[in-house]
Amino acid sequence: MLTWLGYFGRFGQNFLRGAGITLELTAVGLAIGFVLGLLLALARCFGPKWLQKLAGAYIAIFRGTPLLVQLFIIYYGLPEIGIAFSQSTAAYLALGLNSAAYQAEYLRGSINAIGAAQMQAGRAIGLSKWQAIGYVILPQALRLALPSWSNEPISLLKTTAIVFLIAVQDLMAEGKRAATTTFDFVGAYLAIAVVYLLMVFALDALLKFIERKTAIPGMDIETQR
Amino acid sequence: MPKPILTIKNLSKKYGENVIFQDLSLTVNEGDTIVIIGPSGTGKSTLLRCVNLLTRPNEGQIWLDDMEITAKGTDEDQVRQHIGMVFQNFLLFNHLTALDNVKLGLTKVKKMSDEAATRKAMRELTRVGLADRANHYPGQLSGGQQQRVGIARALAMDPRVMLFDEPTSALDPELIGEVLEVMRQLALDGMTMLVVTHEMGFAREVADRIVFMEKGFIVEEGSPDEMFNHPKFPRTREFLWKITELYGKKDKDA
């Protein structure tokens, strides 16, 4: 019987490949989620009434249903109406569309916190509404969102594990394969748990680094306290 | 014949049932400093916000020079470039240095080159005495310095008229002087200014006309001498006396 450390010798290559795919899923899902989430947040904060409602409905639906159900609808359901995706595309989409709903809420909160006053100050010097959003509101709102938004990449990295259910060969799938090969479920899953943990630590360090790098001088006293 | 820069005619503003001010008329001539005083909740700030089109009046017209800015189809962004606004809470862009605060409108609205914008912004910062703080962020500046950057930011757009919305009300007493000094200098330089303030010393010294507003109406307006020494209405006298008592003891007996 292998000790769980021994797994790295025997399955190290596979784990590494799986971890790569897990990171890829995280990055792509996060990117799709960020772009869409930002648009949703802007729509909710600055859009016309109908668009606010639409964005609100999107968020309600994607936060209100399990990611797994969304993944299965995209991968197994949509082909029935003629829209078929590869496994990895379906995984990217499900993760991205779902993450967007959460990211939109993080961003909306901080956009509201920056507030109407900053918008007025921007408009007062002649900036258009979208210029004020781009040059005044967002640079501050994104920084403000960063500490709470940092939950999202970390949460998403672990959530990607469900895509092994549509046979994407991520770290979870590699762990399952190692487990069924050796019949040592504790050891195999402990081993990939360690890999997940290391990735989360690295990601967390990266996020903290970004937070430090983007801190506004003079405002950091508050965040360091 | 003095040239009117800002003409406000029969302006009314209400939020639902709540009438902020009604049928208000006021003319600001080129180079004038008009100080608006009055109890809080009287509509002074709302009036400034209407002039800057940050909020729309319900009735009445405002002209900037010969252009009616309240007309339908007015390019608000265009109008605001020509009207500088200084806020009670400074409202600097906290993520930008003092220099970049002043530059933003120059590069993004006036589309000046970075170099030209830097030169212009430095000139404005020098004007408010903060050239040496150009690379400081708002969080690293005192309230008085922040407000002076706010003034420089508005001045950089070369406005026709400057609006000041209680520019010193959020400041510690020892920081008020530096801001008033900058405003006094502006007035001397011939800037047209519409100032809402409780600083009676400033009003008395710098204003060409003082306008006393209460409950959405202009009660009385006149020169500082008329207003302080021979007000027509007892209410004006009462208010001026009270506010002078509160804000500037020394002005009372002068």
C-alpha cells in the first residue's frame, strides 16, 4: 500500500497535468466571469431600468441554481436543441456564467460604495457618464472590491472539481483514477487535497500581492490596521 | 454696462411634493463674486447643482453667457466644462495624485496632450500653492490642501464661472484660512464666482453682492454694506447676527 506521499512518485505526472487543467479552468472561468460580471454590475448600477431588471434576473437564476445543474444543462441539455459544446468548452462556460453572477455582486457592492458623489465630481469637470465610470468609479471600485472579490478565485479553483463529472481530465479526475487504480481512496484523495491546498496558497499569495500593489497611497493606513 | 455671465430666471426645483426653491431669479455679472447665505435646507446647494446641471430644475431657465443651458438637447458635458464646481467634501478622485486629479479633465475632456496637461495642471497647483504636493495622493493631504486641489481641478478647465458649495464647512477651523485665501485671490484675479458659505468675514470682504435665501426664496440681496449695516428685513439682520456670532466673533462689532 502506498503512503499518500508515495502517490506523488507514482502519479506525480498525472497530478501535474490535472492541476494544469484545473488552473486553466479556474483562469478561463474567472476571466469569463469577470468580464460578464463587470458588465452585469455596470448594467445593474448604471443601466436603464429594463437592463437592471435583466441583470438582476440573470444573477438570481445563476446564484439560485446549483452549478452542477447548470453544467449538465449546458453539456447534456443544449445539444438537444442543437447547441453542442466540447467538454472543456462546456466546463469553461458553466464556470464562467456561474462565477459572473457572484462577481457581479462583489463589484456592484463596491461601485455603490464609491458612490454618487464621485460620479458628480467627475461629471462636474465635464466627463461624460461613461468616462466618469471608466476613469473615476471603476479604478476605485475595483480596488475596493479586491479583498472580498479574492474569495471568488479561491472558491472557483475548488469548485472546478465538479467538472470531472463530464469527464474533463482535471486534478479531481486524476485523483479518482489514482484511487480506482490503487483502491486506496484515502491516500489518493488526500494527495490531491494537498495539491489543491498548495494551489490555493499560491493563489492567495498572488491575490495579496495584487492587493498590495494596487493600494492607494494614503488610504493604506486603513487597510493595514 | 456689466456683462451677465450667469442668468437665472424664475427657477423652481421640487422633489415630488417637496419644494426646494421657487421662482428664483439671479444674475451674476462677469468678475462678480456673489455670496449666497441662508439657513441649511434652504436650497442653496440645490441651486448650485441646478446651475451645473447636476440636477435638472422643474421650471425656469438658466443662461450661461448667451446660451440657455436648461434648453432641451443641451450637451450637459459641454456646459459643465465651462462651470467649475467645488464641493463641500472636496470629492477628489482618491486613486489619483493631486496632479492627476487636475489633469484628468484636461486629458480626457479637453483632449490635451499629456505634456501640455501636466504644464497646465502644475500652473493651477502653483496658483493654489500646492506645486510641492503634486505627487501626493488625497489621502496624504490635509483637508485644506485637498480643497485647494479641488479648486485647482475646477480652475484647470478655464471655467466661465466657479461655483463653491460650502467649500470650508468640512474643514477644521485652522485650515479654513488657506482655502479662503485662495478664493480671495481668485476674486481679485477677476474670476466670476457664486459662493455658498457661512464665512461672514469672507462675504463681507470679498462679495460684490450677498444674497440671503430662506425657505426657497431670496429674502434680500445687496452689497455687503447694505446687508450687514442696513438690512431691509429683520429676518436678514437676525440671521446675519446669529451666523456671525457662530462663525466669526470679530466681524460682529466691525
